[in-house]
Amino acid sequence: MCPRNPRPDLAAPLEGMGIKMNIENMVKSSRCVQCGMCSFVCPVKAVSMVFNKKRGFYFPRVSRSLCVDCGKCCKYCPAFHNDKKNTLMGSYENLLLAHSNNMHIRRGSTSGGVINELIRYLIEKKIVKAAIVTAASPYSPVLAEPVVINENNIHELLERPRDFASRYVSVPVLSKLREVKKYKGRIAVVGTPCQINALSMEGIYPMEVIKIGIACSGGMSCQATEQYKRYMHLPKAAMYYRGEGWPGKNSLKSKESVLEFPHQGSLFERMFTSQIFKNPACRHCHDQFAENADISFCDFWNRAEMNSEKDGNSCVIIRNQLMLPIFQGAVEEKRIDIVRSLREEEVIETQMQVLKMKKGNMHENLKFKIFMHLIDIIFRFKLYRIFRFRIYQKFCSFYGRLCSESEIDLAED
Ligand SMILES: Cc1cc2nc3c(=O)[nH]c(=O)nc-3n(C[C@H](O)[C@H](O)[C@H](O)COP(=O)(O)OP(=O)(O)OC[C@H]3O[C@@H](n4cnc5c(N)ncnc54)[C@H](O)[C@@H]3O)c2cc1C
């Protein structure tokens, strides 16, 4: 928990938000991005990430008997450090369209399986000792959890790539940092922009970390998955959001059956885009492409690509001199195939709707404020339980219109 007598350097950003000095207040003020960093930095293990079933998110819980008021949980909370940068994508050295050369991984992954392939390359070549990734939970058909991959369990990435593809739920990835400390060497972490931003703060982690970012339009409540499964009358089935080619399928797998729909235009995709299940904290995010990562990944939602591509390609944003030779090494070993170079404008265009939300002036729009208020009520009172495809579609269309009205205003340097 943060100090009762706030230190001036911590108080300033908090005062700006009009909230008191307590990491639990991040939850109350809907600012918690559920990254798990507070639980890692707490020197007395007073903070734990606890799943809130009603809201469908993990939130930090502080044990008051253990807390020593050191303030670290607030100091390293990325919600305090999310200034808008003056770029749309962040700086980079190379921009590529690529895929894993292993067809099982390529088709089982979210886009081109390059993250999966890169993690295996990093561990096999001993460039890192371990990596934190996210996987479908073996204990719950809804939850996903952070998992440490090392040379002993690396085969799982190859055997079950779909378990390690994008899970459209919020996952406290950084809570696993405590476990990887024992490796005493370089590690890799795959995370969303907020998680990468938390990791990028100075003095946060004693060892070197390769930061692998994924683009993110917002963390999702597990309630979306629960609701989707209820619609489909398969409440116990395990959900796979993407994979089985590109753009992939939403699959519900139970012992008796497998129900699948193409992700694009599906009910689940409409639920995702309607914003009803998104974490309200993500409305304050200004980073779509994990600008502080060493390498970032996203889907290439280009019209021609969507018409022609069936197996999947990842858009790769190599950001620095550390990652250039490593990525080149994976290409030379024929683990990753480069399809072509990409132009920044092409990539930006494919993510324009989210960029308008994250980098634009949408928050000043009264219609946007009313819309957000409305979806908060719908989520809180579970009114979505009576919604069908067409209603979600209407929310998506309205949100799309609001985004198109937004003007991008980048911060001055
Ligand atoms: C909530 C969410 C929103 C996203 N929004 C966008 C978007 O707006 N635009 C876009 O282009 N791409 C988005 N992505 C990223 C996209 O889905 C792919 O992850 C990306 O294209 C990389 O694909 P790949 O085949 O190379 O990766 P894969 O080889 O499939 O690897 C995916 C990696 O993502 C990690 N991961 C999976 N789920 C989570 C999670 N919930 N939290 C943290 N890490 C996770 C896993 O550790 C895995 O290593 C989003 C992903 C998530 C999880």
C-alpha cells in the first residue's frame, strides 16, 4: 500500500487523478490495468492479484497486516506513467511482415506465430534463460495465466501453439517476475503495452529483460467469454479466441463437441469491439503498439492481406539494435520467414480506429462520455445478458462513428 503521508514525487500524479495514495484506490477509481507489477515490487509480499469473479478481472489486494507503507506499489504502477507520446507507433529500426516456418505453429498462433517461434529461438540459443508468456489455464475454461517457459517445458510451445495464442482476457503477467528472478540471467517477457511500460521503468528488475510487446486495443473481462459460452449453450467448454489459420476461428471445445466460427465478423468479435467488456482503465491508455518494447507485434489487418492470406503473418516492429541481429539470426536459421518489408503508413492504417481512441481527442466528445457511461451501466447490471448479435453490432457501429470523428492530437516534444 502507498504511504499514508505521501512522498511528493508520488503525490503529484495521484493528485492529478483526484485519488488517494493507495494501490487499491486504483481499482476503486477504475485505473488498475491488472498488470501485476504492484505484487512483484512489494518488498514484503503484501500485494496479491486476486480474481474478482463478478467483474471478471484480477485486481491487487493489499494485506494491511503485512504492508510497510513503502510506496513502491504506487511508484511502479504504469497507470501513473502513461503520457501520450508524439508518435503513432514509436521508434523502430525495421518493419516486417513475417511468419513462423513451422506450419503447425503458424496456423495455431494468433497471426503468424512469430512470437512463439522467437521465444523458442531465444531459449534454445540460450539468449534468455526463461520467458514469461500467457497461456490458457489448465484449471479453468475461461481464465488465462502467466506461464514461465524454460528449456524444460519449451516443447509445450511447439506441441500446443493454440494454448499460447492471444487470450482476450486481462492477465497479470508481471506477477510472474518473482518466479523468474531465480534464473539470474536475461529473461524475456511477452506483454501488452501497459505491461511493457511497467517493465520499462528504471530500477524495476535486477536482470536484463527482452521486452516483447503485443498491440492491444484493451483488456477484456472474463465476463465476455462467460456470456459467449452461455449463448452457445456450452458453459463448460474451453474457449480459443484465435488460431486455426488467419484471421482464425473462435472455437469452443468440450469433451463432446467443437463449435467454431470465423473470428472476423463473429459474435465474439462484435462483443470484443462493442467496448462493453473492456477494462475502463484502458480508456486512459495512449499506447497501441507497445512503444517501449524491444520488439512489437500486431495483426496486419490490411484489406488485400485479409482477402488473400489464410495461414497468417505477423507484423513485426523491430525497435532497437539489440533485436536486429537476434531476429536476423532466427531468419538465417530458417525459423522465421520474411514475407516483405512494410511501410509505416500501411500498418498505421490497419489500426486507425484504435489509434483514434488512444491518440485522439475523443475523450473531450460529450457523445463519447455518454457512450462510456452507458456501457458502464450495461456491464455493471449485466444488461448484456439479453443482447444479441444485432445489438452488439449497433454498439460497434456507434463506437466506430465516434472514433472516426476523433482528431489525432500528438503531444509536442
Ligand atoms: C487483449 C488483446 C488485445 C489485442 N489487440 C490487438 C489489436 O488491437 N491489434 C492488433 O493488431 N493486435 C492485437 N492483439 C495482438 C494480436 O492478437 C497478436 O498477439 C499479435 O498479432 C501476435 O501474433 P503472433 O501470431 O505473432 O503471436 P503468437 O505466437 O500467437 O503469441 C501470442 C503471444 O501473446 C501473449 N498473450 C496472449 N494473450 C495475452 C494476454 N491476455 N495478455 C498478455 N499477453 C498475452 C502470449 O504470451 C503469446 O506469447 C491483441 C492481443 C490481446 C491479448
